[in-house]
Amino acid sequence: MKKRNKKKRKKGGLLLLLAIGLISYFYLSTSPSIKQEAKPITQEEKQEEVFSPLVLVNEEFALPDNFNAKIVEYQTVYLSNVLVEELEEMQKKARQEGIELTINNAYRSREQQESILENKIQEYTKKGLTFEEAYEKATEIVQLPGHSEHETGLAIDFSEYGNYAQNKKIWNWLKDNAHHYGFILRYPKDKEEITKIHYEAWHYRYVGKEAAQIIYQENLCLEEYLQQYSF
Ligand SMILES: [Zn+2]
């Protein structure tokens, strides 16, 4: 009795599979767009994904489309998994010294960057500027989509808002200690001409401990480091 039931189930399962197969075949062969979407990623395409904590993203260089930062959730934000351990250590050490490293911004998708730029442009056009004027002004402070370091998942804004005096203490701590954990002050005051970005005391970038030590000790910015040390 049991055996027969099993056989029946097996037969039913086979029929169901056949039906699904026929339906999908019919559906895929008559619908080119779905056929394209359903195409599996080949091994070759997977291998094309790139990642480096030293990726250069600035006005000149956009983040490659195949960059895969492996984004994870961390506290209230999302960021690359490569820096989590060192970030945790850094926050712990800071806390022991009475400094709370609050994260305001980290990973942003390209779409989020687009909408930030759009909102900024809108803000200016509402104030009476033409679209061209508004665009020009907005792109002075907001990076073009693809050109923001936040899209790498490797950039963090610490304590950007709130009490200035309090934040200054936090930024000073970071300036002296972040390199021990693989982070650099990405837009220093004396490198504005190279980075093309105004000094941002709150914006830190993960590059790994080795590069961070050299960048800190030799007072370089990432552009200079990559030029001098790229092999
Ligand atoms: Zn930032």
C-alpha cells in the first residue's frame, strides 16, 4: 500500500515537472525580454567582479560598474564587510577614551546618489536659479552619480551633524588614530587642489592598515599614494 502511494506521488511529481517545463519553454520562447532576464550569470561574468580597498573614485574616475563591495548592515547604516572588524575595534578604543564615533553616512547606492543630486538641484531652482545655474552649484557640493566615494561602501561620515565643538573633538581623535585601523582622512585641507573636494573633517575612507599608515606618516592623499606606490 505504502509502495503504491509512493509510486503515485512520483508519477504526479513527474507530470508536474513536465507541465512546468512545457509552460516555461513556451513562455520563454515567446517572450524575448523574460528570456533575457532569466539568463543565468556565467562563471566568466562572475569572475569579472572586482574589489579593492584601494579603489580610486573621484571627479576623474568613476566607480567601475562591476565593483562588488559586499555590503552589509552595520549599526544604522550599510557598508563594506571588509572594514567591519577594524571599525568595531576603532569605536571600542574611542569609547574607552570618552569619544563616541557616531556614523551618519556610509554606503549609498548610485540611485541614492542620483536623488541627492536631484534634490539639491531642485532646492536651488526653487530659490529662483535656472536649471543650469542650479546644476552647477549643486555639483560643487554633491558628487555626480558614480563619482561619490560613498558608493564604494568604504567611506564613512562620522559625527557630521550636531554640536560643532563636540564634533571637533571626535574629528581630532580620528585624525590622530584612524590610520591604526586602516582609515584615512580622505579630503585633507592641504590637498584640496588634488582631491578637488573641500576639506571634510568627518569623511573617512577605509584603505587597509598598510596604506593608511603610509598615507598618514607621509602626509599624502589617496591620489598621491596611488601614484607613488602603485605597482
Ligand atoms: Zn562623506
